[in-house]
Amino acid sequence: MAKHRAPAQIEIATTVEKTWLHEAVERYWKPLALAAVAFTGVVLYTKSQEASSREELEEGWVRLGAELSYSSAMFFGSGGITAPSPSVLSLLSDDLGTTPAASWAKAVEIGKYVEDEQYEDAKRVLGELESKWPAHPLVIQSLYPDGEGKPLVKLASHIQNRSDGMKQWEANHRSLFENPEPPADAPRVRVTTEKGAFVVALYNDRAPQHAENFLKLCGENYYDGTRFHRVLPDMMIQGGDPNTVAGEEDTWGLGGPEKTVESEVDPALKHFAGALAAAKKPGAENSSGSQFYIVTEANHVWDGTYTVYGVVVEGMSVVKEIAGAPATGDKPTTPVVLQSTEVL
């Protein structure tokens, strides 16, 4: 009986030898696969960032455009762009980061200050633009006319020239912005209050009776202990009523000596900030014998009606602090006491 042989094991030899690439793939296929995945991730991330950056850029321009309004007339040679306040533009620029829209929000902020003739603020913000965006067109290019027939200048020079021109114009028209200087020998009085002291100079050449009356009362310590019984923020403070020392509050503003002072209204003296003027009782022609007020901001409604007879020459910040005290209506919650006066 024939015996079966066990099947022979047959090995088939490869007909192609392994190359270095085969060996490398066999040995390094896992790291290579990871590298491929990582590379793919980088590409996808870069594309995503580019899309995100485009979206941020577009969003920045949209947000800036939303803050501006455009007159239809500007397309026909007139009108223009209306922008929000500089503070809003500053916050917007900070929020937009380093995008181009942020730089132009800063540029519009500069334009608002120039439009409002606040040239020092315009120069300050231009410095911020130069620091953050040194290659901005408004920084490096000459775009602005500097007078007929002259070459264009950069924005920094343009702002400085406008500032210098405005200062010169104001110097030539001082009467439109401030009262004339008191005489060189004008009497001066230091008024000391709980909040500090201020000094007034008197127009004894233009309102001699009022100046003389005020000096007389100061010399008699008449005002010591009185209170500034009336305050209006950004407008005025009023004092000089002896009733505020010990009288009932409902009598404040009604007191003073029986003697009044004849009106001495001078057209050259107006209610600019710092003006010292004489109060009047309602319906009276003459000035109060003692009550006075000091203007903290220009208010020309009173020009020609009340006599201006002095001006604050030192300590205007004290006057403004008194004016800004908490009040109900025009009555301060805690009236500031006038402690003393001293004729200098």
C-alpha cells in the first residue's frame, strides 16, 4: 500500500529585491503617516486662519462704516461725512486692534479734533497713529495744501500750521474770547474758601464804584463766614449774602446792605469765564450792595444787564470746584464757606 508523503513546504522566493524605499516605508510608515496628518492639519488651519482674517478685515470695515454717516450731496461736490465723537472713535480703534480699519478709525478721530479746532488733541492722536501705524499714508505722504501756490505738506505740518494760524487770529481778536487785561495797578483781592483760594483783579478804571465798594467790604471783613449759596455747574457761583451766615435758608440771596451800587455796564466787559460781576435783586436797576457772582463758562446772555467789575487771575480751578458741588437745583447741598478776603 502506497504511503502518502506529507506535503512539501514550498517557499517562493521574491523575484524583486527590496529597495531602500521599501525598507524605509516598512520601518517608518507610522511616523510618516503622523507627519502627513500633521501637514494636512497645518494646511487646513492656515486656510481657516486666512478665511478668519478676511472675515475680521471685512467686519472691521463694516463696523467703521456703521459709525459714519454720509451726505448724499457729497457725491455732487458738497456735503461730507458725519462721524461720532472722538472718544467713540478712539474706543473703536482700540477694539479693532491692528487692522487697517482700526488705523482709519484713528485717522477719523484726528479729523474730528481738527474739525473742532482742538489742535493739541489732534497732534496727540496723530502721535498715536504714527506710533502704531508708521507706514500709514497720513503719516508718510504729503497730502494737504499749505496755502495757494505752495507744495503739499504732511498731516503733522498741516495741523501745526492750522494751530499756529488759529492762535495768531485769536491774538488779533482777543476781545472775542476774553476781557481786556485789568490795569497794571489794578487792586487785587485774595478770597480764601474751604476749597482753597483764588485771586481777583478789579477793573477800577471801567467800574470804579463797584471796585471801590468791593474793596471797602473786603477791608471790613464783611464777607467772612458767608457762603456761596448759589451754584450752577459750568455756569457760575454766587455769594456775598450776609443772610447765609446765620439767617434762614429761604432768605439766602435776599440779603445785603441797604445801599446799592449804580449800574456801570461797560460794553468792553463781557461774561467770559472768570468774570466777576455784581448780582441784582429781581427787577432791580442797581446792583446789590454786596452780592457777587463769578462766571465759570462764557454766558453772554447776561452781557449788558449786569456789571462786570473784575476777573479771576489765579485759582480758577477752585471756583470750578465750588460750582461743581452737589446741589438741588441751584442750591448746593453743603454750601462752601468764604473764610476770608485779603486786599493785596
